[in-house]
Amino acid sequence: MKALRVRAALALGAIVCVGVGGTYAYWSDSVPVSGVTITSGTLDLKVNNADSITNYSGLNLTNMVPGNSTAAVLTVQNAGNVPLTYYADGSATGPLGAALVVKITGDTSVTGSGSSATCAGTALANSGTSFSSNLIGSSANPRTLAAGASESICVQATLPSTASSSLQGTTTNIALTFNANQVQ
């Protein structure tokens, strides 16, 4: 009888093991997401439709005397597809450059010609009066251009009627540097 009890216990153990030993499956699923495209924008400042202007002659004037002025219009353009801010610094060499009085306006054309060329409008806010840093806006207070937009800048240089006789026969070289940053 003892052997019968052992067999019954073993048989019962086998049944219990079969009930416990089943497989349990977890359901799962996945969803792929594709087709996402990210494209960066472009920041592209141009002046007179160019990335660089060498030998610009729009402001050239020979035989300037006290009271004379020269002026030229530049077109500043955002050729990119993101808004930008810009400012321009100027520089002029020698004592003649330091003596010139500068006026920057938003005029689209020059008034007069030759040694009487001027920018007729009022000076732009935050524009300088000499060919130096912060000539048009500044890094702290730049001008803004929307993507694809442009604006005209009229630059006038005048030799004051009170200019010193020591400036006779002198020459200056003028450079403008336009700087752009993305709008943040």
C-alpha cells in the first residue's frame, strides 16, 4: 500500500506540474513612423545682388572741395529663406576720411549729381555720421529683413565747408562691411 501511495503522489505531482508548466505569451505590436524630413534654412545677405563687391565706384569723387558731397544707393537684400538682422560698419583711411560727414537714409535714389549728389531723406535711426563702427545699426540694435525682402540705403559723404586747408590733395579709401545674423 505504501507503494501505491507513492505512485499516487507521483502521479498527482505530474498533473500539478503539467498545470503549472504552461506557456504564457505577451501580446506585442509595433508601429513604424517614417517619411520625416527636416531641412535647414539659408541665411544669405547680399548687397547690390552680390556676395562681395570689389572696386565699388558709386561714391567716387575727384577734386572734392569743402561743401561738396557724393552719394550712392546700395540695395541690401535677404536672399535667404529665413529672416535676418543686419548692421554695417564703415572705415575710411587718413585725415580726409576722418573729416567726412556721413548721412545714411532710406532713399531709393540720389538727388543731384557729381559733387552735389545727396541723399534727400532724413537719416535712419541708429545710423552713424562717420565711416566707423555702427554706421548702419549695430550688433546690439540691428536692422531686420524678412526672407526675400530688400531695402535701399542711400550713403552720402560730405566734406564740411569748414574743412581744414591741410586736407588739400589728400585721398581716402572707404570700406563698408555688412554683417548678418539669423533672427532669434
